Amino acid sequence: MKASKQLMKTTVIGVFVCLLGLSPFYSHAQSKKKLNIEGDFYFDTENYAQSSDMYKQSADVEADFQSIYNLGVTKEKQSLTDDAIASYESAINYAENDEARSVAFYNMGNTLMQDQENLTKENLEQAIEYYKSALRYNNSNQPAMHNLATAQITLDMMQKQEEQQQQQQDQQEQQEQEDQEQQEQEDQQDQEQQQNQQQDQQEQQEQEAKQEEREEIDQKEIENILKMVEKEDQEVQEKMRKQSKSDNTEKKKKW
């Protein structure tokens, strides 16, 4: 991704002036120019914190596009994304032409794109809008065209990845749901099978108890029948003895 980190540097003009009798306006301008030059120096030596401070002081002396834009560049160099974008937005209000506005919007898009740790879909969409704004102010801004395409491709890939992840999550949830339903069905079948086994076991126990009861009743009936037979047999024998005695008595009488 192409990025613009170029400062709008103050031109140093070799002019010797007498400090005595300077008007307030001239002193004011010289102070601002000195701060910008110092900001450029610290920027070139990669002392971005000190450079940022110089540009901030310059903007406090008199707000203009150059100092506020350069402040945004130093904030971007320090990975201060929100501060950088805020500075670029403020600089646009002081831009004197569309080219300057285009460059500011372009850098705002770059600031979001380069913050990889926080590169969300929302930030990509915002970066795309910044690049589009840059092209609206300058349709020949080639770096903005390039980065707009890059941001759009990145966004498409991110959305596709999110869709794939969502699809995988849906499939996983569906599989988990099916597994849960299958497990519940198996548990229900096991429970029904266990209940049936218990019921069968209970019925078998009841049948065995009834069988034992029947066998006990049959045994008693057999014993009662045997007793009755034995009793009848005794009665028959008793009758036979009595009959035999009676017959013997009659025979004696006849004699």
C-alpha cells in the first residue's frame, strides 16, 4: 500500500533582518516559521514526539493547513491513529485548494489502513470513504486510486472470511444440535429399554411368584386329596371290619 508521509515543509530563505523595531505581525510570522522549521528538523531525525510538539505550537500561534497537516503526519508516525485523523480533519478546514484536501483525506485513509491491530471491517469501510473523498477532490490522485482498490479487496476478503467463519459456526452448531438430539434419542431409547427390562423382570418375578403359589396350592390340594383318600380308605376298612364281625355273629347264631 502506497503511503504519503511527506511533510509540507517551510522554505528557508536567507534573509538578514535587524531584530530591533520589528512589528508584532512580523515577529509573529517569524516565530511560526521558526517552529515549523524546527518541526521539520525533528521529523527528519525521526524525533516524532518533539516534531509533533513544534507543529502543535505553530498551530497554536496561528492555525493553518501546513502546521496542522504536519501535526497529523507526526501523530501517524507515532501510531496515534485517532489523533492523526483528528489533525487531518482539522487541517481540511484550512485547506486553500482541492489538492490539499485530497492529500489530507488520502492520509486519513492510510492512517486507518496501517493500524493493522485495529483493522476492522468498519475501519476498512471508513478508509474506503476517505479514499473516495480524496478522489472527489482530485480524481488524478493515483495513490488514492491504488489504495482504494487495495482497501476494497481487503474488505471483500474480510467479508468472505467472516462468511466462511459464520458458515463453519452454523455447521458446527447444527452438528452439535444433531449430536445432542441423537444423544437425547439414544438416552431415551436406553431409558425405555431399561424400563422395559425392569418391567419384564417384574412380570417374570410376578409370574414366578404366581407359579410358586400355584405349586403350593397344588401341593396342598394333593395333600388334602391324599388325606381324603386315606380317610375314605380307613372308613371302607372300618365298614369291612364291621361287616365281617356281623357276618361272624350271624353264623354263630345259625349254629
